[in-house]
Amino acid sequence: MWESYKYPQDQVVYLWEDKTLHCWFRNRPDLTLNQCRDLVEVVCAKFDIASPIVKDGRGCKQATATRYCVQMPKYARCGIVVLHEMAHVIQYDIRGDSDHEEEFMGIYICLLELYFRCSRAELERYMKQYNVRHQRLTFQDIMKLLKESKLQAALPV
Ligand SMILES: [Zn+2]
């Protein structure tokens, strides 16, 4: 039914990021590629997931992530972008796919809380203002989702 169709929220997520996170943290490309790799390693260790390869993003217009590879072009090398891409990597681990919808935002918010000491209440206030939907996920919730997906993968077909 068309009433239940939800408009994909890619554009509002980017707008919300620009108007809030990138302003608050004066986000400049202030990390080296190796520092981006270090942050990726820290997140992977915390969530107990395999590390993706971090590449220099040559020829990429923007940072991108698949389950196994994060591309970090020079101008995008800052903490917020690394965490955005890591939210994709974690979501890939949970369901083999990733987008910018509620679950992705739940993971992203959790990473911002953990590594940028963002206030969840404040992030949520602005997400509401920019019509960004999100799922409320704690670190424990995400660990549970990751564990369930591992169990699922281990089940005989
Ligand atoms: Zn994204």
C-alpha cells in the first residue's frame, strides 16, 4: 500500500550531517589515511568484527564502504566520515546489505556517542527537525544483532 511507502532518506541524512555534525566539529579533512585506518581498527575491535581494507579513495567522488573495503578520498578524511562508513560496514555484517534508513542511523548514532561523546538527546532533537528516521539502538542491541547474524550464518542450510 502506498501509505506505508517510506521515502528513502539519503538526502535528509546528508543534510542533517551537514547542518549539525559537520558544523559542530568543524569537520575538516584532518586525519591521515593511517589515522583513518586506526579509527576503523578501534571500531572493529570494539564491535568484534573483521576489519575492512581502507583504501585511499583515488578516483572516488566521495567516501564509500562495502563490507570489505572502505574508500577514504583525501578531502573526506575526518572522524565523522569514518564513523559514517563504519556504520555501513557494521550494517553489512548484520544483514549483508546497507542503506541510510532507521537501522543504519541507529548504528551511526551509537558510534557518534561512543567516539565523539555526542549527546543522544541532542542528536535526536536535530534528527527530528530534519525528518531523519532512526531506530533506537544501544551498543548492546547492536552486539546482539551481530551475534544473531553470526549464528544465522553458522546454521546448516
Ligand atoms: Zn552512507
